[in-house]
Amino acid sequence: MVLDAKNLTHQFLDIVFPRNCVITGDPVEHDSPYKFISKAVAAKLFRVEPPHCRTCGYPYFGAVMASDRACPKCKELNPQYGEGRTVILVEGVGRELVHQFKS
Ligand SMILES: [Zn+2]
């Protein structure tokens, strides 16, 4: 990490006003992968990795798929967009996180 004036200011502010997790309210650890999510909550997020639907990005569970075919929902709904990605599943902690962003 480069210790420039901006980083020093942020480190000072983190000491004086520690960042709290948006889900638990607990202080966010310095080595957390996210600025406003504690390590415990980050570990519960389901980050979507391949294999996933080529259209909506929803992950395939179970057997590894050899192709990147569209999921049943995309085949049924035939969305107007051609390609999308899903970063996290909106369930459990992910759902709470989305609700926090919306409120
Ligand atoms: Zn899909």
C-alpha cells in the first residue's frame, strides 16, 4: 500500500470512525475483502463463478456443464438482452445486502 496523503487520511478516519458492516453493524476488519462488509458476512456471500447461464449468469449447480447453454428460465422467458452476469446470489446475506442498498 502506498502511503500518500489520501491513504493516511482514510487510515486515520478508519481509526477515529471505524467502518461498520452494513449487515451486522460490527466493525469491518482491515483485511476484509470489502470496505463495508465484515469478513464473516463476506464468507456467507455466494459469489457466482462459472459454469453459469450465458444469458443471465445464474450458476449451474451439480454436474459441471460442458457448454455455456442458456438456463431453463432464459429459454422460457427469452430475455431481450443477449448476455448478462450475476455477481452474487440474492439469497441469505446477499438478499439482506440488496435490501440495505435499497433502503
Ligand atoms: Zn439464464
